[in-house]
Amino acid sequence: MNAIIVSAVWGVIMMFCSFLIKNRSIYRHIAAFGLFTLLAANILNTCSIELFHVNDHGMLHFNSFGICFNTIAIFSTLVFVLLTGKEMDKYGKYAAEYFALIFFVLCGICVLSSYNNLLMLFLGIEIMSIPLYILTGSDKKNLKSNEAALKYFLMGAFSTGLMLMGIALMYGGTGSFALEITRAKASATSTGISFLEVTGLLFLFVSMAFKVSAAPFHFWTPDVYDGAPTVFTSFMATIVKAAGFIAFLKLCEVRMAETGINIDKLFGVDWHLLFAVLIVSTLLVGNITAVFQQSVKRMLAYSSIAQAGFMLFALFSLNDVAKEGLLIYVTAYSLATIGIFAILVKMKDFTFEGFNGLGKKQPVVAATNTIFLLSLAGIPLTAGFFGKYYMLASVIKTGTYTWLVILAVLFAAVSVYYYFRVIQAMYFKDGDSSTEDITPSFKAGLILLAALIIAIGIWPSLVLNFFYF
């Protein structure tokens, strides 16, 4: 509860700062201090210290897994603000409001990591999504940004409609919105889960697949990520996507694993087969399409779809290894992608040719960018390697559909190709890459972030020590 209330309150504080403080350069420092405060408040939850006593009537449930994810999300947002917060001034005069919207998004994320009721799932999704529609269209003079915001809003509204229909059907089948009460009731019935609940689960399955941009429900992602201002694409493609997976995982864990009923093939629905098809299609579309992109930004958009395919393994497995792996994966993916987008914001040309010769002109930037790309590719000694390792190990532990592991390794090899295209351009092609002024503090931030990714790649326990089952 600490993180939910502090994030909402600090969002309001940032709104007041927009007209009480005229020096725009201070907004980023106030936001960073707010994130430090939010991080501290969330860590207090791990010590069972509640700053606010609110009776939520069982609609929220705070456990170590959710609190650990909140810590990862808040820390990643802090890294995002420190590296790219200055760039928000380029998109109008509402920088303080942009920071306020980011805090409101974090409020929704904290709800999603702890919901214990389908209504809280809906509220968390909406609190997280609505500010993102505004951030996507914040570059009002750019037609692509306006188009991306409209497309994001329409697709978000459509998927929300599916979610509400699914929740209504599940309520009709169980008589309750609460996950725990529904589970107890479903376990007590002789016939198991009703047809209405299974149909509702299918609607929720499709809706959440939209939110995490899993194929074939991914078609909005490349245009939205490409059209949105680059600084906000970084936030949307990492922390927000990870929150969708955490919410999806909890839904699958409670509804598909903890009912006490074998629902692998309930009413002809084979849930493992559904997830296997979703994983293969997501990996196929994300990786193959990324190979043919000429823009690094659009390539990263398709890359995020491919990364979603790996994160879907956690939903397929639903075991302890999967939950540990998902925490490592979202940490590695978020930090590396934020670092790459921080560099991309400084580039004046987003094509692969725009990176030609960057290794000679900006050796520190090129070296750190290489580490970020290697982490996304899953190369050993980076955090991304252990993320992929845990995802694959979770599938092997289930003992079913192990052929998915072979396919995933093959698709990971394909991803190496398009990530290494950027590295090749930086070091092995001649050119005069054009960048904005890169300050020593920005370089220092990149170095620290790259060092953290390598440290997690060597000692993954840095993340797992915060997590207790």
C-alpha cells in the first residue's frame, strides 16, 4: 500500500510544481527525489512496515513477489528519469505534467502487482494505460505521434472492452469478483469450473495478450512505439510491458494453477497448447520482422515483441523457476532497453547508417551500447543471459512441450543478427554519426548502468535476494 499511495500523492505534487515552480530544470530533480522516496516506501513493505493503514477489504494482497517487482519497476523508472529526463523538455512546456503522468502510471503498476480482485485488475490496467495515451501523443506537432496516440487509444479501448466482458462472464460463472473466493467456490463444486468462467478466461486471455503485445495481438505495437516520442517509448516498452506480464502471471497462477482442478483440457481448451501457440507466433513475428527493419527504433519495437515471447514462458510454466526468471528477465530487459533508448534519443539519425562510425566518435557510448545489445541478445556475462536461461529452465522443469526450448534457442540466434547489425555499424563501418551534445554525467550514467547489467549477469542473486516464496 505504501507504493500505491506515495506514487499517487507524488503525481499530484508534480502537477502543483508545474505552476508553482517556473524553473523547468528543477522538475527532473523533484521527480528523481520522489522516486527515491517511493523506492524507500516500497522497501519498507518488505519489512512489513505500513506507512498507511487502509482497509482494502481483501481487494489487494501484498506479497514478496509483487513488492520485489515494484522495487524493480521503481528503480528502472529512476534510471529512466536520470538518463533521459532532460529530453522531456523537447515536447512542449508540460514537463512537470509528464512526470506526474509517469507517477500515476507507477500507481497503476503497483495496483497490478498486488490485485486480488478482478475489479482491481481493471482499475490497475486503466490507471496505467490512460496516462500512456497522453504521453504517446505529447509531440503534438508530429503527425506520427498523433496517429500513434489515436491507435493506442483505440486498441486499448478495444482490449479493455474484452477484459470487461471476460470479467462479467467470470462473475456470472462464480458469483464473485474476488480471486480467492472464486477459487474456493470452484474447488468446492463437483463439476469444476463453469462454461461461463472458461469463456471469461478466454476473453481475459486475449485482452492481456493485447496489453503485452503478444502475436497475433501485436499489430498496434510497432506503429505506437515508432510514432511515440522516443523518450516515452523507452518507458512504455519496458516497465509498462513488464507490469502487464506480472498481472498476466497472477491471473494465470490463480485461475489456471491453484483451483485444485485439472483444467489443462477443460471444455476442449488446452491452456498449455494455447500458450505454446502464442509463444511460437510471438517469437516468429518479432524476430523475423525485426530482421528487415531499416530503422533502429522500429527494430527495437519488433524486438520488444520477441522479448515478450520469452517472457511468455513464465506464464506457460507457472513454477518457482519461472517466477524467479521473470524477475531477472524484466530487470535485464528494462535496464538494457532504457540504456539503448537513452543513446537513441541522442542520435540525430535513427537508421542503422546513423550509427556508422560511432565507435570512433563516441567510444564510451558505443561500448555501453554494445553491452546493452549483448544483454538483449542473451550473451553470457550479461543479465539477459540468465533471464533467458531461467525462462528455458522453467519449461524443462515442466517436462512438457520441451521442443519449445529448441525453437526459442533458434529464435534467440536470429535475434543476435539484428542486434549485431548495430554493433557492426558502430565499429566496422565508416561514417560520421551525428549526435547531440553528450555530457560527462550522461556517459557516467551509461557506464554505471552497463556495470550493473554485467554485475547481475555474474551474480543474479542481486535480484533474487529480494524475492522470497
